[in-house]
Amino acid sequence: MPARTVVQTIAGATLGLSASLPATYDQAGYEASAMVYTDIAEIDDFGPHGMKATITEFTPVSTGVVAKMKGSKNYGTMALSIGSIPSNAGQALLETAAESNNHFSAKYSYPDGEVHYLDVVVATKEYRDGSVNNASKIGVDLGICRKPVVVAAV
């Protein structure tokens, strides 16, 4: 499948959460009929996600030059900013996930049809109330536990 060839806006992107885990952590597993994703309403900002490697350093006395190597990989934390609607089924599922130690599955759908499937834990769910002119929001951090499964738009 071809990758995107132009920049796109995120307008229209969605994020769904599932308490089910796939039988296999690949496209077929995440798209199995048993997987049901509940959309999370009113996401204001998805935040970043992707791989970041630890850089390990050492300095050989013979050269005095710092040598660098890639160490462990971390697939990041998606920091969501969400307009608070406690009655929304997706936001209610986030509340459940925040109190759980279980992994959840997430489906991040871009407007052009590209999809990122994620294995996540909900690490943070906090109220982000501000001043008189701020919307009532929640902040949710999704700790990504595996390499995302990226499915290009058809």
C-alpha cells in the first residue's frame, strides 16, 4: 500500500478505545470482528506518539571521543487533551482504563484512511480546569507499550 504523499490536517481524525486485546498484534488481529472500538469524543489535541531510543554513551580513554549507541526503545506516551463529557462512552471507558492495570487497544484513524493500532495503558487521567474562559477538559496519557501497527490508506 502506498504511503501518504502530501501533508494533511488532522481535522476529522478519531481515536477509539477497546478493552479487548487482539489475538495477534498485527493488522489482522486489530481488525478482527471481535475487536470493538469506542470513539472518544471531543479530543482537542492528540499529542505525539512514535519511537524514541535511549542513547547510551561511553568514552574510551584511548580516543577521548564520546561513543554513542542506540539502547532501549520507547514508543512514547500520547498526551491527549479532551473536552470533558463524562456521559460519552469513550470517555467513560478511559475512566475505567485509568483505574485498571490492564492493557487496552486503541485505533487512531487519520482523515485520509491511514490507521495506527496501539497497545496502551492509561497512565494519567486528570481534570484540567482553568480560568473563567477555559473549557472543562481532561488530560489523558496513553502509554504505548508496543510498536504501533500502521496501516496505510487504501
